[in-house]
Amino acid sequence: MAGPLRPYTQIYSDVDKYGWGYFGFSLVLVLLIHDAYFYWAHRAMHHPRIYRFVHRTHHRSTNPTPRAAFAFHPLEAVVEAGIIFFIAFLFPVHAGVILLFVLVMTVYNLYGHLGWELYPAGMARHPIGRWINTSVSHNQHHKHAHSNYGLYFLWWDRWFGTLHPDYESAFERTTSISC
Ligand SMILES: [Zn+2]
Ligand SMILES: [Zn+2]
């Protein structure tokens, strides 16, 4: 991060300062925090009083393509960028972790709007796979806006009852067609 705020953040550039173990750990932590932040910010953006000002632009498509990953209102971009500032003030983050985080976020966002599924059949009911967000899940979010708010993981949706009741069946149907 450049500019006058940089001295107040905990961004560092020498990996040896905390080691590679911390480098990997902090990347996982950043993704977990972003996932929680995204879920609740996304749910808030679907509130009837806020929705049309911020998030409606992204929902113009009910069957999205990767282009939808970048189709959002400028205010939504501010909401998303906010997490970088929050994290950088909270704990030490290597500049490379920020780059990797932006890369993972972009790739996962593209995958979510792909329009077809890359994960294998059985994933949605697998003991581990059931916690991972999928393209089928986000496609459902564009069809039925009041479910499937998650980004990387599905635990917030599962814990708070916002996972679409037909998600697991829809995943099986989609993956059995494409195989
Ligand atoms: Zn949405
Ligand atoms: Zn979307």
C-alpha cells in the first residue's frame, strides 16, 4: 500500500521477519476474515433499503458469465476494498500475501460466475467439499437472491440457514450433465 497511511499499517516486505510459516498462516487468516466479511457485507447489501443503491448492478444477470465478476457498482468496490485496509491495520501482513489474496479473490470470483462447474460430482455432499463454495451455489444466488451469500466457503450459509434447500441436488444435477 502506498501513500500516507502506509506507516500506520503492519505491511512488511522481508519474509524473514516472521518466517514462511507465518506467511502461509497469515494468508489463510486473511481469506477466512475476508470470507466472513464478504458473507455479512453481502447479506447487508441485500437489505431492501440498501440493495438498489449498491448491489442491484451486480444482479442484473440471473445466469452470470465471468463478465459479471467485474460488473458491480463503484460503491460495492469500496465495500470490497475496505477489507484490505482493515486487515493491514490488524496484524502483520506481507506485501506478497496481499498480492496472493487479490489473486485468489479474483480467480474465485471468476470461477463463481463461470456458468459451469469445475468441482467433481459428489463435492456438495462430501464431508469436506460441502463446506467449499461452488459455481453452482453462486449461480443459484443470482437466480434466488436470498440464499447462498458466501464467497470461498459455505459455513456461514450452512450455520445461518441461508444455503438454498435445493443446493446439493442442483450440484448433483449440474455435475452429472457435464460429466
Ligand atoms: Zn448478491
Ligand atoms: Zn455474483
